[in-house]
Amino acid sequence: MSETVADASARDSETQVSEVDLTREELLGEVQLLAEENARLRAQRETRVRRSYRRAAVGFAVLGLLAALAAVAIPESQSVLFSLAGVGLFTAVLTFWLTPSRVIAAPVGDRVYGAYAATGRALVAELDLQETSVYVPAATHSPDTADVRLFVPQSREFVIPDPIALESLFIVADDERARGISLVPTGAPLVTEFERGGERAGTTEELASQLADALVEGFELVDRATATVDPDGGAVTIGVRGSTFGAIDRFDHPVGSFVATALARELGVPVSMEIRPADDRRAEVVVDCRWGDVAA
């Protein structure tokens, strides 16, 4: 009798174990299927983007060829038509070769930046720092940091630290007003790419306009950007709408960081940056950058 009960218990245990194993195998199979599906969807998205670029390249090429044929058929308009043909064919080649080999989804970039923003916010809270962001020209040259550091002061009545002190993460100066943290801005690599892409502006107005265009066309960080300059008052204001990387009022957001870093780099002076709500419907928020009397 006892042996029968023991055998039954053993069989029940084996059944339960086999069910657990089966459930585990099913879960592993589901995970593998989801991973394969995600990879397939990513590949499809990248393929669609590449195809859209190539279709645009073919369209420009067709327009260029049509313009060239029209130039042959209409001699009196050859100069204009040959110019259009050259522009069309050049744009086609450029579009084809600039087709991205890999596409990174905006939510992925937002999550990557979000981790950095959370770390920065934790530093500010832990060290009891001010809600102030000052972008300061650095003392040493680096091709990847655009020669600018982000200084977050500890004191409300702060002063800009010595350039050598800014090379350290934690600034513990004799003058308490110069204490705080110094970071590489998220906008620094963007400024490096921005400078590689074309000629530098001759005036502050031209620079602000170029920065607004770069936010929309160059880096696609926002859907719309409009620049306003007050050179006498030492200020550049850029209204933006439709951020790719989520809320712009977070710590050292790439949009505001790019604008402030570029201004500090080009003007050679500390630039304070603040994000505030927009005053009209043309923009959602405003990146307000000021220089001159930045420190107290």
C-alpha cells in the first residue's frame, strides 16, 4: 500500500517537473520568436528608408536627363537647362551615396539620452547644485568636445572657474562661488560635425540661422526651429517644435546643448542656457542663450 502511494507521488512529481520544463521551453521559444520578429521588422524599416533615398536619387537623375534632352531640343535655353541637368544629376549621385546604411529609431536615441539626463539630474540633486547651465570655452583642445565644458555651479552667486579647473569633473576651488561640476556637453560632438559641414558664419545672426537650420535639416533633432538674435543684449533665442529626443527641458538636452555649445565655441565667451515655455504658437519651448554678464 505504501509503495503504491509512493509510486503515485513519484509519478505526480515527474509530471509536474515535465510540465515546468515544457513551460520553460515554450517561453524560450516565444522569446526567440519575438527576437527574430524584432530583427525582421528592423531590417524592413532600414530597407524602406534606403529605398526611399534611392527612389529620390532616381527621380533627380530622371529630371537631370530630361533637362539635358530638353537642352538639346531647345538651343536657345541650353544654358539654363544644362545647369538644371547638372544640378539634378549631382543631387542624384549625392543622395544615392548618402543613403544611410543603418537607421536608429528615435525612441532608442531618446532612451540613451534619458539615462545620461537621469545621471545629471541625480548629480545636481546629490551635490545640491543650482539649476543653471553655463557652457564655457575649455583650456585644452579636443576634436570631439568642441573645446567647451558644461559648468553647473553650486552657489547661486557663482563665478566662472579657472579654465584649468574646468578640466576636472568635480571643481573644489578655494573660492566657494567657483565650485560645482564640469561635464562634456552632449552638444559638443554635434558642434564638431556642424563645423565640418560648411563655412562658419560671419555674424551672430547668420550663426543663429545656421544653428536653427542644423537642428531641423542637419541633425533632425526638431521639426521646426526659428532663431531670434539680440546682439546688443548678448542673447540668441531659438523657438523649437517637435523634439526627437523628448522633453527639451531635461538636463543638458542635445537641442539646447548644441546651440549653447556652438555659441560658446564661436564667440569665445561663457554662455548660459535656459529652457522656457514659448510665448506664441509658433514654438512649443524656447532655448534662451545669453552671454556677457553670465556670472554674478
